[in-house]
Amino acid sequence: MPLTEPNAKTLAAAGLIRAGLADDADAGVLIIQQNGGKHPGDVGELEELVIALTSLSVRVLLSACGWDVDRAVKVVEQWTDRYAKHPATRRTP
């Protein structure tokens, strides 16, 4: 799977970055749990990696947007709109 192509978890990843931008830890934990992560207090190495990647992604995006949170949120919303329309992001029953 190419790293630049949307897949079924792309929307969740965009939501996780948006939660990071909003400093909404509860939403971030919920997104991780809904996508196979463990519950708080039972965090493993994979969850720690996801949190670290999210934190780094948020900092990179903020830096690219001149540290303007509103602008960064708009970028994530554009991603979300585009990914929501991509067939690879739709879950199959």
C-alpha cells in the first residue's frame, strides 16, 4: 500500500490530527480506541507511536501554516472532505 494513497483509516487519521490541533485529548483517545487501540491506562507501544506521530504531524502542519491554528484546521477539513469522497476510505460491511 502506498503511503500517500487514502485508505480506510485516512479519515480517522485526519480526525486524530484535528483533535490534536484542538488539544482535545478525549477525542483523540476515542478515535484511537475506535480504530483498534487500547483503553487509556492500558496503552501499548503502538498507541504511544500513534500519539507521537499525531503530535509531530500537528507540529509540522502548524509550522507549514505559520502557526495559525484556524488555517491548519481548515487544511484538515479540506483533507477530510476530499478523503470522505474517495472510495478507498469507505468501510465495507
